[in-house]
Amino acid sequence: MPITYYIFLAVALFSIGVAGVLTRRNAIIIFMCVELMLNAVNLLLVAFSKMHAQNAIAIDPAAVAGVEAQLFVFFIMVVAAAEVSVGLAIIVMMYRNIHSVDVNFLNRLKH
Amino acid sequence: MSIFFLLLQQELLLTAIIFVLLFVKLSTKQWNSQTVLSFVNILLVVNLAAGFFFKEKGTLFGDMFQTNDLLRFEKNILNLGTLLISLQAYNWLLKHKHAIEFYLLMLSTLLGMFFMLSSSNLLMFYVGLELASIPLAALANFDLDKKRSSEAAMKYIMSSAFASGLLLFGISLIYGMVGSVNFTDIAVAASENPLFLFGFILLIAGFGFKISAVPFHLWTADVYEGAPVAVTSYLSVISKGSMLFVMTSVLSTVFANLLFQWYNIVAVLAVLSMIVGNLFAIRQQNIKRFLAFSSISQVGFILIGMSGANIESHSSVVYFVLVYLFSNLAAFAVINVISEASGKENIDDYKGLYKTNPALTWVLAIALFSLAGIPPTAGFFGKFFLLLGGASKGNYLLIIVAALNMVISLYYYLRIIKAMFMDANETPVEKLAISWSPKISMAVCMAGIVVTGIISGAYEYIYSLLK
């Protein structure tokens, strides 16, 4: 399959994630949308990794290429898990304080 | 083998301190919090001093990690800032149940910044960046019983997660066009390919979030106001400073081929940051919010220096961050003392401060003069070098806009100085006894503001590191 399909799919997923972060008001759904953005990135990285591997093999059958991106994907997964766990802990703190996970209530600091 | 330890000296020492603190925390013995805090501060002094003794440079981990004299110096600046903040937070942490966790989180973010500074690979850069930003959200929540603190943490973690999403999308596009995440490979392959440019712009957006340049500044004021004062000063000086160091070196080395493109982007960001930061700073009533917008406009000036893209402008950025560290931390030291003793954080509460606390007033006044860029202080020389670095491109319109903005900024800095010295107040802040640790921190900041300005050695030293 040509790489452009993967790029279109990843851009579509990423845009859905961005739109969700910008429009949804529930803190947990916002974190889900961030995960969607990160997964779009993972998909794109794996697709590019495959593309570079194929390009390298076409020139030299023994070549190894595109490993970096697959490693990168694992790092993104781990870091995203860490980010969400801190985020959920903060959501719990917020729920204790205002008994809601709606970010519209986070306006005490506005003027 | 020994070269490994020498190259990683600053990171390893910091990791060792983190582990020692972890064991102190886990030990069954109940430590006196005064002992623990003094112990931590001594460790931080050792950490700062040790950084000056090593000069080895080189790369590690298959070119993922690099270090040289400039990076060592930048890390020393960050160490110094962390030590000063730790001294300022002493009284707040004495009363706090979880003082050691505060240091664990803060030093973890510092470690992340060190790896981010030393990265010569996008993977290392990303992991360092996340290590530097995730624990900061937990730090922002450190006033556990206050609603506004958890609100600040929520806003910080959301915007930083969103920003790292944008950054990663940019990284994946750049990887797709280059086929490598190494900085040297990217520098060679950087081209005006549309997809590469799109990735590059997303990367700059990720940077922009961390340094809170306008249009990406919306989280700044709320997080700065809600977070505890020590964390606010950490965010505005250390976190921002490290990101500025990285951004300057990445833009001028890795993306040197795209100079025309990023010069325009950085110039627009600079003008917007200066104007929006200044205009919003004028109408603020809370002093932490005020300093948030003032720091946004300072970033605008730093971006002008960055846009010069030569050795002079690079050293002017590093020099200004050093000066900014002293000036901003001096201001935050005073705010910390007053907020800790009386809970007052509004500018109106600072009216008549000179009658009750003349020493604090002078410290804050000198810090604000330095931030505004009044000649005998270091802030003037910092801004002078920044504008000189930016002017090397020959875009004098940009420099004129910056000079006009310096005039506007003078207005709102002087507004606070007028409130402190001249305005009458029926219920001023009562006379405060300042304990030794904030005193040391203020003295170092004052000395820094005077010495780095008057003695030209500081700038020349940074310049010599870059050559």
C-alpha cells in the first residue's frame, strides 16, 4: 500500500484528537483524545519505519533500516502511560475538590 | 570506562541525590524536617560546586548524548537556580508534610532538563522533555488542600500533554522525510519539502508551548497564579530557561538550512509575545499573574536575540537567561516571603511596603529595574546584547518594535515600584522577620544582578565557550 494512505489515516486520527481536546469538556475524554493523538503518531511512525526499511532493502537486501521509529513507538507508549497516570491522579484531586470532572468548573483563576 | 562517569557527571550526581532522598524518605526513622531540609540544601550546594570541576566533552550512547563546555555551563546555571529556589522554599517546606517528595519531583524534572539539553537525538530529546514536564504537573498540585493548586496542575498537564502530542506529530513527519532521528542526519537532510516544513512548524509549536510564547501562552497565567510560589518560580525560570537553551541550539544547528523559514516564524512569535505580554501585564492585579505576563514579554525579547542565528546572538540568549534567573528569582524571593507570612499576593497589598519592610522593597525594586532593563543593572546589558544579536540580521523594524515595547514594560514595572514606595495603605504588610535561607538567596540574586552587569567577564566567558 502506498504511504500516502497511512499519512491520510494518521492525519485524520490526529485531527479527531485535536478537535476532541479543543471541544470536549470532560477531563477524562480530553485525556482520551490526547491518547488518540499519540496513537496517530505511533501509526505514522510505524508506517514510515516500514517504508524506510523497504527502501533500504530495495538498494541492499541485507540493509537494516527503520528500527529507530519502532523503538520510538515503545517510548511514546510508556511516556503516555506515565502522563495519563499523573493526569488521572490530578483528576482525582480535582474531583475531591469540586465533585466534578467538567473542565468548565476550572474558572476560579480567570478574571 | 571512567570517561563515562566524567561525561555524565552532572546527571549521575543528580541521580545519586534523588536516590539518597528516596532512601531518607523510605527509612523508618522519623527525621526532623529542619535537619532534612538543611541536608538537602547542602547536597544541592555540592551538586552546584561539583559541576564547575569537570571539563570533559564528548558523546555517549551511540551519539545520543553529548556534552561540552557550553552545555556544562548551562547545566550549572540551572543547578544554581534550583539551589536558590530551594532556599526560598525553605519556610514553606518546613510546614509541609511532604517536603522530600517536593525535592524528588523537582530534581527529577531537573534531570529531565539535563538530558534534554544534552540530547543529540530526537528520541533522547523527547524522553528528557517528558521527564522535565510530567513531574512538574504534580509539583503544581503541591498545595494539596487548595482548589486553585489542583486547577493549575490540571491546566498544566492538559496543555503539556497536548503540546507533546503536537511535538510528536512533528517528529514523526520529520522522521518520515529523513529516515533518522539523529540531529546530524536531520541537519543534512533538512529541506523545503512541504511535509518536512509542516513537521518543523509543529516542532516549533511544541517548543512554543514550553517557553509560553504567544499564541501558545494561554496556560501560563493560570498555572503561575495557582501553583505554589516556589513552583511558579521554578516554572518561570528553570523550566523556561532550559527550553530556551535547547531551542536556540536546535534551531541554529539542526535547522540551519531552514534559516529563512524559522527566522520569520521566530520574529512573528517575538513580536506577538512582546506586545500581548506587555498589554496584559498592565491590567493585572495579582502579582504572580503579573510576573507571568512579564515573563511572556521577556520571552519575546529572548526570541529576538535567538533570531540572529550567530554566535553573538546565541551567547546573548544564554547570558540573558542567566540575568533573567537572578532578576526573576529575586522578585519571587520577596513574593515568597510576603505570601508565606501574610498570604497576600495582590499588587494593592504591596502599597506602603517601604514603610514597614524597606529591605524587601529594595530587593524587589532592584529586581524589577533589572527586568525592565534600567542601565546599572544586568537586565540592561542582557537586553542590549539580545537586541544587538537580533539586529545582525538587518531587520531594524523588529528592533524598533522591541525598543518601543521596552518603554511600555517600564510603565508597568514602575507601577509596582510606585505602589511600594509612594502609595499610602491603611493595612500594609506588617514588619516581617526574614529567616536566613531566603536572605542568602536574595543576597546571591542581588550580587548576581550587579556583578553580571558591571563585570563584562560573564558575557565574554559565554562567548568564549561558543567559539
